[in-house]
Amino acid sequence: AQTVTQSQPEMSVQEAETVTLSCTYDTSESDYYLFWYKQPPSRQMILVIRQEAYKQQNATENRFSVNFQKAAKSFSLKISDSQLGDAAMYFCAYRNSGAGSYQLTFGKGTKLSVIP
Amino acid sequence: GAGVSQSPSNKVTEKGKDVELRCDPISGHTALYWYRQSLGQGLEFLIYFQGNSAPDKSGLPSDRFSAERTGGSVSTLTIQRTQQEDSAVYLCASSLATGFNYGYTFGSGTRLTVV
């Protein structure tokens, strides 16, 4: 079974600064997908960024980028130019890539605070 | 609808009572998922629907939990004889299909408190 570990229960960052959230995972699969989700107080999970394991290039979405280290099974999220609206819980998630695979395995989350 | 709608938003129930949680997915989304988020935990998979069928119920924690989906649309998660450990946020998500390019859209969840 796959597992996802987020070792930082809480993080804080000054507005406009950069912060990196850590995620490691364990799998015996060679192809899979990784995701970062944001959960604001509204509780709705919002997809921030996603990565396909067979792609070596790190995914980027505006101020959000990942550092994907396949050999180390690490998938960290970097948030640049942090904004007050980035304050939320962030969850790392894993999904197999096989046909019909749909189940997401989540880490326990990192609570990010943004200091004005 | 424009998004995934869940009701009620919050539910407080007495231990031993039955509860029903509703999920109204995005129109046309054939796949529907239920997850549970306990305090301080990540999301835990409960059940997956493809159309009205549930090919994977492996995450349901006990036989007190059941779910159905009708008309390929609305889904109801039922918890019988609720226990305090059932207190959690129950999140529903839907997707057009199950491939990587078909992302999940989550609802805002139902916070269930069993007293």
C-alpha cells in the first residue's frame, strides 16, 4: 500500500516571501501521479498542482512549483511571493496510474500561516 | 450544477442515531467519491461510484456505513447507529472520468458531530 508523509504539521511565512512544504511517499510503482491540494476554512479541497511521475520536468503553476525527486520519493511544494490568501491546509496526495485507478492517498497535511 | 454540493453543511447528532449525508455532483460527472477527514488527519477513502454502481466499497469502515447513488447523480452516505468516532468531515468529489486528465472537484463537506 502506498503511504504519504508530510513531516511539517505547521509552517509560517512572511507575506511576499517563499516557503517550501515537504512531502515524501512510499510506493513500489514506477508510474503514478502526485498532487498538492489546498483546503481553506471553507473546507473545499482545491487542486494546486499535479505531476506525472514519468515526466522529469517539475510542474509549475504561476507562483506554485514542485521539486519532484523520484529516486528519493520526494515531492515538495514551493510557494513564491506568498499572499494572505495562501493561508490554508495543504495536502500532498498520491494516485496510481493504472487503468481505472482513481483512489487518492493523502498525507496528514501542513497548516500554512501567512504573516502580514 | 456549477460545483459539487453537499448537505447539510453541519450536522450534530446523538450517539446511536442514523444520519444521511447528501452529495450532488457536477452534472455529467460519472465518477463520484466519498472521503472522510477526521480531526488532524488527511482524507481517507470511503467509496467510489461509477454511474450508479459502487465497484469499490473497500474504504467503508464498518457495516454501519452504506452509500447509494441514483440516476447517475445524487449520492447519499448513510451512517447507522452513529458512534463518537464517526465525528469527522465527510467530503464528496466527482470527476468526468477516472483518467489523470479528469481531475476531482470536491464539495465543501459535511461536518458531522456525534454527541
